Amino acid sequence: MTAATIPQTASSNIPPIDGIFRALADPTRRRVVERLNRSPASVSELAQPFGMALPSFIEHLKVLEGCGLVRSQKTGRIRTYQLAPEPLKLAENWLAEQRTLWERRLDQFDDYVLKLKEKDK
């Protein structure tokens, strides 16, 4: 089972943030998200820059849609994808919390080192 075929449904037991990071771990899927940042696009427009078979590419889209990063809408025979920003905000908030935690720890470490230097004088 390839990374693209790992089931990623919003209803699975995987916490949403795990699915988001798992989906974004693949460079093809990150490039699709980057492309959809500009505007919605059809499957063929999204698949065009990638040298892979369409069924394989569609598996990537299923992973992105399964974790909620993209939404699709079918009009006639054309399926169009657009970015869903809410899950990205969830990942952004988690990363911001981690950054704040580590910045506070580094500040505490810096204070500790400065106090040690003062003691040695």
C-alpha cells in the first residue's frame, strides 16, 4: 500500500491533525495545495505538471479530500477542486503553539546561561 492509497477519511479514528500532516508529507500533495492556493482547478489541470498516471494522481486527491484539505465539486463531467483553509489553520495553530513553547524554553535556557556566566565573574 503506497502513501497515496492509505485511507484518509475524516470519519476514521485518526485525529484530524495527523491526517493533515500525513497528507502534507508527500511532495505531490503539497504542490497540489500550493497550486490550489491560487485558484480552483480541474483534475486534469492539477495533474498536468505531474508525470504520473491519472488514477495514481487521483489517489493523491482522495487523500487530500479525505483529510479535508480540499473540496471537490462535479459539474457535468468535470470535477473541480478547491482549497479548504480550515484544516490548514488547525495545523498552523499547532505549529504556532509548538513554536511558542520552544521559544519560551530557549529564553529560559538563555537566562540560565547568563546567570551562570554572572556567577563565574
